[in-house]
Amino acid sequence: MKVMTLWVKPQSSIDSLPEAKDLLKDLLEAFYQYFPEYEGCLGYSQSPRRPRYLFLYMTGPCLGLYPEAARHLEELLKAAFPGAEIRKYGKPWP
């Protein structure tokens, strides 16, 4: 599957994700070091209210993250948001 969106949500409805702006800047920098071809292809948004869901999504002409890149980004997100659930959404990869 080519991943088009990653959804990060707290493990429980009581928890809330921290403000992600600064954290994501460093995380995406680390991701682009391994996968420079995706630079400028990822955008994100975070809901302003609790539980502050976080969405990373493909922007521009990019057609999705290939499996290896998606796995790497998922691992970075797991490390940045311990205990959070990360769901991947995408389209079939031929």
C-alpha cells in the first residue's frame, strides 16, 4: 500500500497528544535524511481540541509513501509519541 495519510491518536480517550509543531519539524528532518525524495511532500495538521489528533498527509504532486518509507516514518512517530496509536491510510500499490 502507498501510504497517503498517517493518523496519530492517543492510546486512550483520557490522554491528549502534546503540541506537535516543533517535534514534527525535527522528526521530518530526520525522515528526509533517509528519504530525501519525499522532501516537501508531507504536510500535517493537528486538531486544536483534546485529544489533539495529528494527521500527516501527502501534499503536492507526491503519490504516496512506498512501504519502506512509510515504515520508517511510522517508527519515528512511535518514538516521538510513545503509547500513541498510529494508523496508516492509503491506496493499493501495484
